[in-house]
Amino acid sequence: MYNPPPPNPQNSQEGPDSRTEKINTIWKIITLLYVMGSLGLIMYWEFNDSGLCMVVREWQAAIIDDGYYPALDIMLTLVMFLLPLFVVKIIVERVTGVKIKNPNYKRQ
């Protein structure tokens, strides 16, 4: 026996689905710009031996006896840049009440 889904009472243009879609789209754009800017800044710092990469490199040299590893510099600096992004994501979800998710993932 076929049971059709119940009708959606929110048929207005500004329904919860369109608001969720707008917030997810804006979040995707902001995240993309933030990550691209972060990668650019990390590469600049890495090749000029300055900024946060220099701090991480000095920290590694103090802890590791063999010196430092440039790949580890980049990874640790990237993690330091991405942690605030996750904190902002949690704050945005709490304030707006919208769960930010990957729009390309569909659960079967």
C-alpha cells in the first residue's frame, strides 16, 4: 500500500528550506574564501620564514632534536587556521538554528 508523504504546509518563498539553503550557500562561499586565503598566507609565511610558520618552526626545533619538518609546519599552521572556522560554524548553527551540512551528501 502506498502512503504518500504529508503535504508541506510552508509553501511560501521564505520557508525553512530556502533559509537553510541560503545559509549553507553563504557558509560554503565564506569557507572557500577563508581556506583559500589561509593557504595563501601559509605559503607566503612558509617561503618567507615569517608569521605563524616561523613560530611553529621554532617550537618544533625546540622540541624535536633532529630539527624541523616543513610539511609538519604547514599542517600544524593549517590546523591552527581551521580550528577557529569550526568554532564559528558551531556559533552560526546555534544562532541561526540551521544545521550547516554538505549539500552534495544525500543519505539514502
